[in-house]
Amino acid sequence: MTLPVSPLAKICDVIREHINTLGKATSPSDWDVTVTIGAPGVNLAAAQSKNTINLFFYRFEPYSFAADTVPGDVQWLKLFCVITAFGIDEGTSDDSSMEFSVGFNELCMLSQVMRLFQEHPVMLVDGDDQQQWRIQYIVQPFSDEQINQIWTSQGDTIYRPSIVYEIALAPIVPEAARSPSTRVGSIGVQASANIKHRHLSWPMDRETRFPVAESISINSNNPQWAPAIVILTGVNENRKASLSVHIEVSNGEEGAADFSSFPSLELWIAGDSAKNNDLRVVGQLLQTPVATDNAQDWQEIAVIDNISADADRLEMDLLPPPSPSADAVSFSLQQMHWTDLNEMANSWQLQLFVERCIKFDSINNIWVDVAFNEAGAVHIRSNPLLVSVSREAA
């Protein structure tokens, strides 16, 4: 019986396959190399009949910036891998101009691996539940002391040319994830002597502070620019831009919330205004069944494609007028965009982003815009927006 496959093991095997094909759909005809995973003293103790690259994942370190990880969270690790080439003697080339000795073949294999990781330092790995993990290859120094420590533990296996890479970051996914918490949309202070009042609605006579939306410019001359986004609400003197908004809905029939008067939220988007339909809106919805329960999982809403930027600068002192003005923003968020909305829930939160997609063109040495489903592309997201919805107090 085979063992269950973990994300960590899957990533290591994807790296093995990546080297086995040199990043292509199939292995090149002149790349007749076997790639193995494990300790070289175990995998390559006997003489080899084929050029071989061995991946020895010998050290695992926790991610330094995830000290607040608790049981039920994904844990992120840095992997350290010794990549060793074991060559065979293939004689001379057909025209006798070059000798393909053991050492020469080992240098050929290592240089191809280094070229591959240099040209494609970031790689996307498909995970479970339509997730993608992004890993990065970072070459590390390999001191004489480290070489001695590793190879003295490999039995009689003779040291071969090797290089060490740090691979960051690999996930350890829990079997049962903890229930996510709601996002903080605004902050305020209230004191009560009765612990049972902790789930009461916020008093209407007390205001809370929401994050302030600042003016922002997009420099589209930088190929890796990130879009920006704010929510516009109100008209005339009540017109304002926000990063977080709170909406109350009334109670309808049979315990369902009444979304019939749900407002349209105008999204003011900064990006490259010279381009059309180069952006998309993505987001996640969190629905809490009852006030005293933990929230359910964040669920992806349907992607909203073909979004264009309104301007390359969002000036908070010059807000665009509301629709149907000709100068209004081009996109408004409607209730229909809240995919699989459960009207029986107690409260809801929607976090939104605008994103673009680019990929590095190694031939022309530039970043270019590509389709969102392009393999190996990098998705660049804007700042988040948060829409919190709760029921009116009874």
C-alpha cells in the first residue's frame, strides 16, 4: 500500500520532474538524464549506467515571519536541497572533437540545472482544491565544512560536483483547517461589565474608525506595477472613498435577510488607462451562520473579467461623480457578484482585489502582459477592499 501524498512530497517530485524535462513539456532528445530523490549514499551506492542527477532534501527550516502560526494553520517551510550530478563516461563525440568524460558530463548536467533555475526562479505548483503554491529557487553557498558534513554521512559514495538551493516556501497543510476569523473592518472601544454582551450589535451612537483611503498614483513605466482600488459611495457633499465599508440589511421573511435594497458599490480603479480589459476583479466571501458561531471557510466568488482602469491616479480630493455621469467609474459591484450568497446567514464579509497578470519573456528580457490562465504567469494584486454586511438590530 502506498503512503498518502503530502504537499511537501508533491512539491519535491514536481521539482524532480521539472529538472527531468528541463522545464519543457517533454524531455529534450539530447537530455538523457535520470533524476532521483533521496540520499546519494542510498540512491547511488552502486555504479551507474546512465547520467543521473540526485536531489537530496537534507534540511527543513520554518519560515521566519510566521511565528503566529497555530494548530490548524498552514505551516510554511524553507527547503534546502543538494543537487549532485553523477556522470558516466560516454567516450568522444562523433567528430572526435570533444571527450564526454565522467567529469565533463557532470559539469554539463549541473550547468543545465543552474541555467533552468536562473531563467525561471519562480515556479507555480498546482495544489489541492484549485490552490497554487509559488516556490522560488535561491542558490546558496556550499562551504567546505558543509560538504564534509554531508558527504561523510553517505558511506563509500565518492563526492561529486554539487550545488545547494534554498526552495521557498513549501506548505505543510493540516488535515483539518481551523475556522477562519472575520476581518477587522473598523475599530472602536466599548466597555461592559456583562460578558454576555460581547455579541451585541455595536451601539448606534458610537462611531468606529475605518481605514483612510489615500491618494495613489500608478507608474505604468514599471512593468511590475500593481493596480489600486477604492470604493466610492454617496453623492454630492456625502461623496467619499473608502477601503472598508459596513452595510446593514433588514430581516425578511422566514429568517432570511432582505437584500432587495442592497446598494451598488462603485469601484474606482487605478492602473494603465491606455489599456482595455487587462484587469479582473477577484474576491472571497465569508458567511457566518449565527452570531455565536465561528465563520465558515472563505469561498472564492466568480471572477469578474474584462475590467479596465479608470485612471492612473486616484486623487481623493477629486472623486468622480456617481453614475450615470459620463465621468463615472466604469464598474460597479452588484449583489449578483456575491457568488452563492446564503441569505439565511447572520453576517457576511467580502474581500476584493483587482489583479493583472504578467510573465517574464526570457528571450527579450522583459515582463509582458499575458492571459490569466497562462502557465507560469505572475498575478499582481491590488490593495484589498472589505465589505462587511450585517443584519439590522431587532
